[in-house]
Amino acid sequence: MEKITLTVQGMSCGHCVSAIEGNVGKQNGVENVTVHLSEGKVDIDFDPAVVSLDKIKEIIDEQGYDVE
Amino acid sequence: MEKITLTVQGMSCGHCVSAIEGNVGKQNGVENVTVHLSEGKVDIDFDPAVVSLDKIKEIIDEQGYDVE
């Protein structure tokens, strides 16, 4: 299991938290997702043998947010 | 049919637009709802014989927004 913190632009409300936590969280290989709205950060625990970091970034991007 | 523009605090993204337009729009007596995100305004066409303005404000409030 690997832990990473991504900086994500455009998260502004509780709906955004749900969109990211819900969609990243249901990806196979993702163990835990926590959005820190006021900091614009997303903590993710994932298994790199199952899902790549690029795939996780792609899911966030598809929800309409910019991953730095 | 009556037209009104409400000032609503806390609408910040497309999810907020959907939450308000969807929930107010499905109320009986509401003909049309348009959220103007950058202005913090919500235009509503409604039939006051079917739904009260207070009921409409209550629906917006229940979604977590402050109606002025």
C-alpha cells in the first residue's frame, strides 16, 4: 500500500468532496480517500500493483478538477 | 405565474447548480429555475396558487444554502 497527497484545484463544496471521494474510492486498488477542502488536498492510500497513480489522477480529472 | 429572483449564498460549483435547479425544479408549481452562479442569483417562475415562496426558500435551505 502506498500513501500520496495530491494537490487538486477547483474543489469548492461538499458535493465536490463526494464526487472525488466517491469516484476515486470505488476504484479497485484504492483503499482510502480523504479530501481536505480548505487545503485543496486529497490523501489517497492505494496499491500500486493494482492501480496506477496516473489512473487515479485521470479519475479526478474526469470529475472536472485539475490535479497538480 | 410569478417571476422572482432570489439571492442565495454558498453556491460554488456545477454540483450546486444541479442541486438547486433539480430540487426546486421538481416541486409542483415551479415552472422554471435558473441559477446564475457568478452572481449568486436564482431566477424562478412559479405559480403562487400551487406553491408558496416560503416553500421554495425552504427547499433551497434544505440543500444547505442561505437564502437572503
